[in-house]
Amino acid sequence: MRMLSQEGVCEVNCVHPEAVAQARAAQPDGMDVETASAFLKLVADPTRLKLLSALNTRELCVCDLAAVVGLSESAVSHQLRLLRAGRVVAFRKAGRVAYYRLLDHHVTSLIESALDHARE
């Protein structure tokens, strides 16, 4: 019986037990996988990625973010609520103005890495 060759697919079945054991041992906890997956889905939205990219430059208020991405303040506020609930951004109030920033260096690194990868 002749097997059709497909690019990127093993042509023979050969499991490497040591490699499998090492990869299994390195698998993250199921809850960590779920949390990380939810985080990646949250930042994968183009509008939210634009907002995060803007916040990667500096802290900005809702009005400034709306002007940067070309959306209404209401639409930006909705997206920021989702990002805040997902622990991606944080905010502070200064009088009647809400300023947002990226929550931590993990978010900053992810945004920078994703955009760098897209530019390559």
C-alpha cells in the first residue's frame, strides 16, 4: 500500500517516548490553560488590540482613546469594561476623568511581541 506524501505530516508512525514524556510533564495546569486562552481571545479582537496598542504608549483617558481609534466614547468604554474584567487594563479616576493603562508587564510584552511578529 502506497501512502500519499503530505507536507508537514509524518509519513510513518513513530512516537518518541522520551519527547512525549517531557512535553507532557511541561503541560500547564488545566485552569491556567483556560485562563490564558480567555486572555488571548480577549486581546485578539482588532478594536481591543488597537486600544491596547495605544495604551502601550502611555496612560490615556477614554476620550483620548476614542479619538485614537476613531470610535465613540461609549464603544470604547464598552471595550474597556471587557478588558478591565479580563484583568488586561486598570484605571484611575482623576476628578471626572477615567485614565486607563495596561495592567502589567505581561500585557505590555504580549502586545509588543504580537505586533513585532506581525511586522516580520
